[in-house]
Amino acid sequence: MNPALEEDPALVNTSPEDGGWFFKMTIADEGELDGLMDEDGYKAFVEGL
């Protein structure tokens, strides 16, 4: 859990990729990341909705 969110919950919206994270996790099989979208892919997906 991110203790910074207790003091400033708005970090979730203002800094989601830096200080506004909820939790960190460890991935056992990094190959599973290959199927995920990158930032550009996600933006293209959202724009196509």
C-alpha cells in the first residue's frame, strides 16, 4: 500500500504513474506482459470506442 495516498489521495488522479500508485506487485512470469497494451496502444483503443 502506498502511504503517500493517505496524506494526498488526489495523487491517484494527478500522478497515477509516479506517486499515485495503489500497490506494487511482482510478476512471476514476465512473458505474460507481452500481451498487454502499452500507453500508445491503450490511447488508440480508447479513442476507438
